[in-house]
Amino acid sequence: MSRVASIPQQLQAARDQTLRLCARVNEVDFRRQVHREFSPIGWHLGHIGVTEAYWVLQQCQGEPTLSAAYDRLFTPTDTPKPERVHLPARDEILAYLGAVREQVLNFLTDGGCDPGHPLLRDARIFNMLLQHEEQHQETMSLILRLLTAERYDSPPPAVLAEGWSRPERNERPPHSSPPPRGERGIAPPSGQAMIAVPAGPFVMGSDDIAHTLDNERPQQEVFVPAFLIDRHPVTNAEFLSFVAGGGYHQRSCWGAEGWRWRAHSEVEHPLYWRRHGGGWVEIGLYGSAPLPPHHPVQCVSWYEADAYARWLGKRLPSEEEWEKAASWDPERAEKRPYPWGGREPDPSTCNCDAAGEGTTGVGQHAAGCSPYGCEDMLGNVWEWTATWFQPYRGFAAFPYEGYSVPYFDRQHRVLRGGSWATRRHVLRPTFRNWYQPWVREIFAGFRCAKDL
Ligand code: AVJ
Ligand code: FE
């Protein structure tokens, strides 16, 4: 969605996608917590509505709440995760979302909206809400994938619940991508070709209050020593050589915490890989398909990414290194809005917006490369960085403490770049995502770096 589109149009487009995602689950899965770290899809739906109502109707318009019960149920600090399964009927939540949205649109068009209000200047609260809804969409997408994997792994019940269909095991999904062109075989143990980024300053973060979130600000000049970085995210074929080479059981590849996690979790391969007939398949949205060798590896924890990098004598990039490699134009000494320039993302530059409902092979977005020559910096998979999520110097919480501050706790690592499921408003080189290092349900991969 282009930034020139009007706010009502952008809100509508975001909502259409939310509703499409919700429509993919039956009533049972709508309210089921499929994984302890993630609330049910239906909870995300209500939470999107409550958040919109809170910021626009209550904070900006000064109206009373439409439902104190919904506020309680769908506010994370008021209702702990295990209790988020007690949800109203889907149609009732949908009606609530519709009522909120109608009042929001009336507020926008009736002129009751004071553009001088600190939350409304440059439509900043709407841009925040669009990013909020789109981030929850990505969480819904990962829940859908968890549900698919659950069906793949468990024998179907004797009596299928309504809306359940038996998974067709190990068949190519109807929408799977074509086989990658140009087989390159298994990567040598040195990994892929790397790009040199010379030492020097660059501009990190943003001062665009209307379109960024608080943790990306303020913009600052940062000096980055010379480093090497992978041209593209680490592929399944590359990661397979780590798996097949016994990397998961090689102590020297792992940090102390990662090694404990590995032993306790008994993880031996990325989340959606399954052994099949002497090879590997990957579980996707529609079932399983042969592991695509030249797609980025996805759904690995920070620990697994870190171990792979150590295995090659490399490391993960810091977020400064990542952002410089993604957005700095050394010739013009200028930061680019996107790695490729100012044009809005499209299928030639990156894989985003869930367009293909999965990863694409590396090398398919050469038109989207950064000035240094890195590809797939935006879209395809989120990329783990070495950096703990911490505030930049001069950070100021906006519009509330709870968005970023509780996560500046040295328990969360920064991810950059967005995935195939990330939508436009969230996709930019300065955006900072964060998760705990053991989380592997998100669409996260990585690329390696090295000192020069
Ligand atoms: C930045 C994706 C980790 O979903 O927990 C949504 C974003 N914050 N609602 C999350 C967020 C409040 C957040 N992540
Ligand atoms: Fe939220």
C-alpha cells in the first residue's frame, strides 16, 4: 500500500487482510492456544479492535469505551495468556471490530478530528495502528503455520471436527513455488561469498515520527568498523550441511546458554523440517513439500543461527552492521528509504506482503539489492542479529511506555528486515523487531558476518 493512499483506504486494506487470515480457521482453532507463547487467532482479532478503539475513540475523540469487558479481555496486561481462550463468538468479535471502525471513520471524515492533537499530527496514530494491525497479522500467519504442522504431525482423529480436512502428507502443495533454477549443490563448509563493507560512519535510525515506532528513534550517526556480510540469507542447503555435519551435537558451535537450550529442547533441525524418505521436507501452509534448497532457512532460534555462524568461524551481524549494509549509500553518503532506493516494494525487489505465502529462492531479488550488493535485506525472512534489544541514546517512549520499554530487558535479540509475511507499513531498514533467543515459530532466518 502506497503512502499516498488515504488513511481510510489503508485502514480498509489492512482490515481486509486481517479478515482473510481469520477466515482460514474454523471455530475451534479460532479460540485455541496452539502454542504457549502465542494467543489464539481470535484473541489477536479482538486485540486489534480494542487497540484501535483505545487510541482513536478514547484518547483522541474522548469517547467512553464501547465495552469494558472487551478492554479487559483483549489488553495483554489485564488477561494472562492461558485465559485468552475464553473468547466471545467470532461473529460477535467481528461485529465489535466493525462498530469500532465505523466510529473511527466517522471521526476522520466528520471533521471532529483535530489535526493539531499530538497523536493526530501527520496521522501518526493511524500509522502506528496500521503497523500494529499488520504485526498482529504476521503473528496470525505464524499461528496458521503451527496449526498446519500440528495436523501434519498428529494422526488425524477418528471423527474429524467440522472444518477439518485430513492433511495430504508429503504431497506437493497446490501453491508451492517452482523448483529453483540453477542448482548450486550443497554449500562448501566456508559458506557463501561475502561482501566487504569498509569502516566508516553511517546514519542509523529515523526521525520520521509519523511513520516509525519509538525504538527506531532518534536518528544518529554511528561509526562501524570494517566487516564482511553474506550477500543473501543462509539457505536451506547451507544450513543442511550444518545439520548433516553434526552441528547440533558439536559443543564448540554453541554458546553456554544455547547449548543448554539445545540439550533441553532436543532440537535437531529447523522447526518445520521433517525427515522423509532419506531426505527432508518442509511443512508449509498447505502441507509438506521437498525442502527448497535455495530458499532462506526459516524458523530457527537465535541459538541455532549463532551456532551455524560459529560453525563457519563467523558470527551474526550487529544491528548497526545490518542496517548499514541494508541502507547506506557510500557514494552519496546518504541513507536510502529502502535498500534499492525510494520505490515502494514490489515483487522484483523483495518478497513481502505474504504474496506467495512462503519464502522465495535467494538471487530472485537482485533488483532489490542494497548499494553494497546485499540481497533480500527486506522481506523473505526476518534476520537475527547479535544485538540485544536496547534503546538508542535519546530514546523517548511513544505513544506509551508499554510498546518497547518492557522489552529492553536483555532477554530479547533484535531481528531486522521483515519476512514474506510482513506487510508494507512494517517493512523498512530501520524497523526493529525483537524476540527471546529461543523463539523459532517466527519467520526468522539470518545471514552471517565476520570481522575484516
Ligand atoms: C514487535 C512483534 C514483538 O507482536 O509482540 C504488537 C509487536 N506490540 N502489539 C509483538 C506488538 C504490541 C510485538 N513484536
Ligand atoms: Fe498488540
